[in-house]
Amino acid sequence: MAASLTYNNPARAIALKTGAVFLFMVMAALIKAASDAVPPGQAVFFRSFFALPIIVIWLWQQGHLHDGFKANNILGHVWRGLFGTTAMALTFAGLALLPLPEVTAIGYATPMFTVILAAVLLGEKIRLFRLSAVVLGLVGVMIVLAPRLSLDQSYSDAATFGALLVLAASILRALVQIHVRRLVQTDSTSAIVFYFSLTATVVSLLSLPLGWVFPIPSLAWTNPGFEVLGLVICAGLIGGVAQIMVTSSYRFGTASMLAPFDYSSMIFATAIGWLVFGEIPTPTILIGAALVIAGGVLIIWRERQLGLDRSKSKPSIAPAGSPN
């Protein structure tokens, strides 16, 4: 039934994807606003736990609840969850130390690392075109990171540490993409979405002894504890809706068509960072981000061309699933 909807409504697909990207930026802003009081592990818990009921309701409405609960590759889900949860925690920690646009720009390195890891772990060949795109993107990342890694005393050690955390998160997200490429061969997208939220909820509970925030002993609604917990609860709910929107977008448009819209996050991050946190991206960040985006778009374009070539050479073979 889903196949009849796929690729039929590009406008709806783009609207869902850009809407999801915007909501993810709103979620990141909420996490950042609460980051002074809420540790990253607790933020991951609320982001994952409160997304679960939304995901379950959506799967039920779509008639995919059985598929969502069915896990064929349990170990694969565990590894995907561990890597993804760690990446989320590192990103949330970075949000406490860096401007939102800078975190977003560094995060664009994920497709570059995905290509590299695919070559190392999956044996995929990196030809000159993709290699050039990866190099271009990594140069952009280094431009963004350069001020943080310099000896200029105007940049704090905390911000440098934050930049390294977000970079490490980008590498881990690339590793997640590799695991997802394997998971889609055995498990449904519904199961991948559900079990990631479930695993992240369970794993993040391990950080409970590391200073979680509770509004007790003061039960007054003016207690700051309620305010910050409200922020991360909203982040979880919004994150769940955004996850559903981005997943639904692929019912109405191809992955290669929708992938470039991920980069609209820089527009949203810049606007939210300026309006909410008074953060204005520096020319260095904008130049570096432009190069990273250019490298990512080139990789997306090349993957699309290779996909078209494969479909021409093997017209009778249906794709195993989206690597996203």
C-alpha cells in the first residue's frame, strides 16, 4: 500500500522534510536552553522517552505496529542504539558550549565520514569524484574548527572541547548510517525508528547517577526544576513528531531528492540562534559551512547518478531499502 504513495507527491515530501528539519532545530534550541541545568544524559532520556508514545501511536495508525515491534537483527539494533545514543549525548553536550549554527555546521561532516567508513567497513570504492567531494567537505569542517583549535586566547577551552564533542558525534552518526544500511536488509524502517528510541531511553538511564535534575523537594510550580524539565519534555515530544515527519516524507519523494533539504537546517539554526540566543555566525563558520554543504550535495548528486546507473543495469531488482 505504501508503494502506491511513494514518489507521487514531491511538494508534500519537501514540506514534510523541511518541516521536520525545522522541528529538529527547535528541539535543539530547547535542549540548549535547558543545558545549563540538565545534563546531556537526562536530556537524551527525555528526548527518547517522550518520543516513544508518539511513535507507537503513529505506527498503530499506519497499521505498522507489528512491523515496528518485530526485530530480526536484535544485535544490530543494540549497536545502532548505542552509537546513536552516544552521538546524541555528545551533540547535546556540545550545544551547551557552542552556538547553535556552529554545532549545525560541524554536524554537516556526517556524510563525509559516512563515505570514508563505508569504504573501510563495507568495502565500497571511493572514486575520484566522491573523494574530491569528501576532501572539499572536510576542508570546510577544518575551516569551521580552525578558530577553536588555534592558540587565540579569545576562544575558550570549553568551546574547543565542545567543538571536538560535536565532531565526534558526527563520526558516530556516520557509523550509525553504516549500521542502518545493514539493518534495512533485515528489518523494517518502523522497527529501526522504534527500537532506536527504546534503546536510547534505556541506555540514557545509566546516566541517572550523574546529576539528573528533579523539582523535588520544592513542589512549587515556580521551581526552576519544573521549567527546565518542561523544556526537555517538549524537546522529546517535538523530536518524536519530527522523526515521524522525516520518515513520512520518504513515502512521497525519493531520498536523493529530499537529501539536500537537510541543509536548510543552517537557515533555521541561524535564525533561531540569532532570535533566541543572540548568536550570530561568524564569516568563518558561514564559509566553512558552505564548503561542507557543497561537498555533501556533490556526494548526494553522485549517489543519485550511481543509483540511476544501477537501476538501468538491474531493472528487475527492487532496492533493499533506504540507507537513511
